[in-house]
Amino acid sequence: MKKYRAVFHLTEIEKANLALNNVRNLLADLGEDQAEAELVTNSEGVKALLKTGPYGDRVDKLAKKGVRFILCSKSLRAMGLEKEEFFDLAEVVPSGTGELVKKQTEGWVYVRP
């Protein structure tokens, strides 16, 4: 089991660059073998994981280091977006907020860029 676990919360597309930098920096600082990270997106934050967006290379690099990327199904529905519009590695959960609560209950550290 990894020693450190952090769940990052992205709700604003304008903060996507910052959030991805935070995840990258965490892994660089604590070590990929010691840290586990997940980026939960909801509201406008889900747009950071669109295939047509500018973050594909960075998301792919982080995913190869074990980072999980989460999409809120309620946000997708509210914005009329489909899972097929997002990177294949992105996982859809019933609720971004529910995912955050589960992770924090399991002892994950909450980070909001």
C-alpha cells in the first residue's frame, strides 16, 4: 500500500493547469512509489478531461504514473456531455462529491487547487 494518498478536487476549468501541476509536484516530491493520487472533476472541472482539450499529454503522463481521473456523472448530464467525449482513461462515478467523501473517509488527504 502506498504511504501517501491525496484526492485533488477540480471544479473550475481555469484551474486545470494548477491542479495537474499540483498532482505532478506531489508525485515528484513524495515519490511515485510512495504516493497515490486521484483527480476528481465535477462542475466545469470535467472539461479538463475532454479529448478536444489541451491537457491530453499531461493527463496521459500522469495516468502512466498511476493517477486516476474521475468524472462526475451528474455534471456530465447537467452539461449534456457524453463519456465518449472524454479521455478513455477517465472513469465516471455517480457523484463527484460522493467520491470525495468516500476517499476522505478512507483517510485520503483532500487538496483543492
